Amino acid sequence: MNAFDEIKVKETILKGIQELGFVTPFPIQAQTIPLLLDGNDVIGQAHTGTGKTASFGIPLLEHISNNGGIQGLILAPTRELAMQITTEIKKVGKFTGTKVATVYGGQGMGIQLDALRNKPEIVVATPGRLIDHINRGTIKIDNVKYMVLDEADVMLDMGFIDDIEFVLERVPENRITSLWSATMPAEILRLADKYLNEPKRVLIDADDLSGEGINQSFLVIRDREKQKYLTSFIKDNRKGQTIVFCSTKIRTRNVSRDLQKAKFNVVAIEGDMSQSRREHSMSKFRRTKADVLVATDVAARGIDVPKVGLVVNYDVPNQDMVYFHRIGRTARAGAKGNAITLVSYSSVGDWNIIKKQIKSEMTDLNQKLGIEINIPDPLKRQVGRRMTPQIRSSYGRRDGKFRSYGSGGRRTGGHRRDGPARDQYKKKKFARSSYSRNSSRKRW
């Protein structure tokens, strides 16, 4: 398949493809679309931003009919990704009359029940909420012809493996199933062997973690200096929007607040936000009503905004694959982009581990900008190897200096509760919690 007009699908689907301006397919699309149209099960592995949604979406639209009843079922790990998939399939199927519903946790059941009463042919769902509907009887999967597991490795990491198997055990056996994953851990392959029928494997640059098309750079600085350089990098990004990734919810809020003070048009996404606020933030960013999005990793797989020109890792991610998923939010669909990682002194060991997986050249901004690295002595011996949480938590900063707090004890009010003192504290705490306020009876 060298061009989209070569594929044999309904005229209404071709019309949608043409309106979107699709002409030449990406490699993953060229190899998987014909296989799925022929009724094969498929395992697909490719970099993010290479058109996987169209790879399974076009055959899905071809295989189902508009006679009501759920025939296509797509599982995704996050609500953001589920909504993104729904949007893309609706665009391709614009002229088909096919109805698509999205169900995910965090949204009111009433809204989803209204959508399901419209008798959609396709449902895009997160695993937990789908099972809620199945148990309630509001979604029936007896007639599913086409099953998609998107970002299967993320669903595995999030603990959804049992939920996935629950669903796969209940859909008809004579279905077409496709599984899509950026990585292929053993558990994913076991799942494929158990539930897919002689799947065709399509692995596009499976081992290439170079971040092709992305200019990658890093800067090693003190943590308290990050905000200053972040502001400067965002100002220099005049060609597109910016996404800033933080490792914690609190950090996300603080960075977002500081950027707002610096007069940037900022929105944020983090776990404690209500679903309506998350959707509002993403909608504003997608419509370019906001220039900067600050997010935790939970949103890394669900952001597909073509105008993102810069990704900043405010914190070093805890895994190399998380790094590649983060920077993959730029350079979408063959475009170019930039990614900058701000490395605090305590994260140099983690960063060195990730750097070894990157096969393309990286810009050392310390050298380019003439910024010296002055790592305190207690941390120097950790450089070059990953710092464990125990090591990292044993250092703190006072008056700009790193100091060791020791290890093995809990600091409370500047004192450690170790040994006999700790045991006495636990006994008192247990005694207080074992009796109710108005009764001497133990609460078991």
C-alpha cells in the first residue's frame, strides 16, 4: 500500500480520508491496514505519533455495519487517550453515519448512558468504566466483531491486565483483534498468545529509541534554578506550543502558578483535578487558546497536538520509556520539534541511565551556555548510577547547601524515632487508636 487511494474500502471512508488530507501512509499504516482489512489479527509496535489510530480505525469502520449494536470495541489506558481516539475515528468516519461513544471513569454515568441510548456501533473505553457498564448491563459486547487494545503496555503498567482479560473472555471468539504497544514485555506477548488468533506482527523501528525528528538537549542545574531557565526556553519557542512535564501533582501546580505569574497563558493537567477541569484544559490547549500545558505523566500518552514545538522535562522521568513517551508529544506526524531536560544535581544518576538509551546526538546546554556544574560532595559518588529513593530522601537542602540526614530513621521535628523510643511511640499510638472516644471496648 503506497497511497491511501489504493485501499479498497467504502466510498464514505475514502471521502473522510481525503478530507483529512491523507495521501501517503506512514509505514505502520501501510503494513497494518491491508492485514486488518483482510481479517487478520495484528500486533503492532511503532513510535508514538506515527498514525496508529488510523491504522486500526480505518479497518474498523470498514468491518462494521450501521445497524445499531456495539460491533467495535477499543480499550485505552487513559481518559485523554480515549477521547483522542474517539475524535480521530469520528473525523475518518465523518461521512459513514457510524456512531461512536466514549466511556471512562471520572465522567458522570448519566452522560454516558445518554450516549449509549443512541445505539453506537463503536465504543472507546477505559477498562474499569467499561466493566462497570458490562456489570450494569448498559453495554453488551456479545456482537463485537472488531477489538482493539491500544497502548497495551501502559494498561499493563497501570494494573489493568485482569480487566483486559475479563473483557477478552466475554467478546465473541470469531472477532478481529489488534494489539498496539510501544514496548513488548513478556506479559503482553503472553496476552497476545492467549487471545489473538495467529497474529501478524508488524514492528516498526521497535528498537529505535532515538526520538527521530526531535532536537534533544539537557541542562544540569540546581533545582531552584529550573524555573528561571524554563521561562527563558518557553520565550524562545516562538514557533509552537510548549508542554512541561513534572513528576508530581504538587510540582505541576507550583510550576503552573509560577508561569502564570510570569504572564504566560498556561493550563495544567494533574490527577486531583476534576474531569471537567481536565477536559477544559485540554480543549483550551488543543484550540491554541493556551500556549503552555503543564502536566504529570498520566497525560503523556493522551496528548496529540500537532503544534507542540517544545517539550520540557522539568523533572527527569523515572524510566527511559517514560522519557521517550514524553518527548514524543512534539515532532508529531513527521514534523520537527525540540525537547529539553532539566536535570537537578540529585537526578544526574537517573539521567545518565536514560542518556545511554538515546542513540541520536544531544546538545549539552551546560557547554553551550557556559554553565558550570558544581555538584556537592555528598552527591558526587552517586553520579553515574541510579539513585534509589532511600538515597535521594537522605539528602535535603538548607540555605542552598546539601546536608545528610542519615538513614534508617524517620525525621519528626528534627529527631529520629528509632529503637526503643520508636517502639514506645508505636505502643502509644496503637493504644490511642484501639479504643473509641466514649467506650473502653477495643475496636477490632
